[in-house]
Amino acid sequence: KAGVTQTPRYLIKTRGQQVTLSCSPISGHRSVSWYQQTPGQGLQFLFEYFSETQRNKGNFPGRFSGRQFSNSRSEMNVSTLELGDSALYLCASRQPGQGDTGELFFGEGSRLTVL
Amino acid sequence: TQLLEQSPQFLSIQEGENLTVYCNSSSVFSSLQWYRQEPGEGPVLLVTVVTGGEVKKLKRLTFQFGDARKDSSLHITAAQPGDTGLYLCAGTFNTGKLIFGQGTTLQVKP
């Protein structure tokens, strides 16, 4: 069974640009969560999608948005990039029926550098 | 705001030593998970604890959930270089969000 796949793995952008990151969950997983990981802040929850609906949202500005497609694949978008958006963006999927105690399966992340 | 505090943030020890990592919150967890992350990879689940006072063992790792479900600890016996990594606790609160601690970076030197 293929794991969670994130693309691209690495990307460099400049301030003011926008970026779209993609996540393909494990087959059969309908819940997809996004996290931002930085050395100073650790893993910060961005949002969670389930069956194409946003189920939970973290405390990030509106520049951060996401969506989920009918095949459970998810994308997140960051507009008007700032230097502080440089981070590792992790996507995680969860098995259906596991509730909030279910294991999160993480991808390897997309490392974004904003210059 | 629900926060998880992990301590220590960094730990560098010799092979064979024991260590304990702590995870605390002022709020009650519905459940708590421990993950380990190695460089260039995403976190991988080690254990989930749900019941106050619960103790789980995974080889040389012992996980404990506090009676009041506000704290947890991870104890490693006879650490080995392969235990090196970032250890993260993650708690689920009544909001349904999974909140991560800042992590403990463990280095085990041979």
C-alpha cells in the first residue's frame, strides 16, 4: 500500500508569490490534515479535511487555504508569501472510523523556502 | 488556547543511559499520542494512550498517561544510537484538534 505522497518535495519562492502544495493520502483514507513545521514553533495545525469538507481549522491567516477533492487528494495554497512562511509543510491522512484517536500517517513533507 | 509543553527540548546522552521526556498541558486530553520523526521524514506513531493512569510498553520505551489525563511521559531504557530523533507528543482535546508539542530532540552518542 503506497504511503502519503506530497509534491513537490522542495521549492523556493520569493516574497509576494503564491504556492500550491499537493497531498495524496493513503488509498481509502478520507481525512487529510496539514501541519506547518518550523524549528521555533514545532508542528502547527493548519486544517483538516474530510470528504471534501473542512472539519477543523488552526490559527493561521486567510492567506493559507486548502481544499480536498472527491478522490481525497488535497491541496493547500499560500498566497502573498512572507519570509516567515518558510517551513516544512506536512500532510497526514487517517483511516476512516478511527475518530480522533486514530493514527496519523504522514508524508515526507514539502520544504518551502521563501526568499 | 490549548498548549502542550514538552521537556526537555534537547537531550544528548551516551549509549546505554536512561532518559525521560515529559509532556504537560493545563487542559485535559481526550487522548495522547507519541510520534518519532527522523530527518527528512514525517513523524511516525509510536503509541496512543486514552485512559488515565495507562502504561504502555514498546520494547525499551515505556509510555505513561497521567491519572488526570493532563500529562504524559516517555521513558527510554538503555538508549541506543538508533533511538536518535525528534520525539513529539500530540494531544487531542475536546475540540477534536490534534495539537503537537514542540518536540524533544534526542541524540544518543555511541
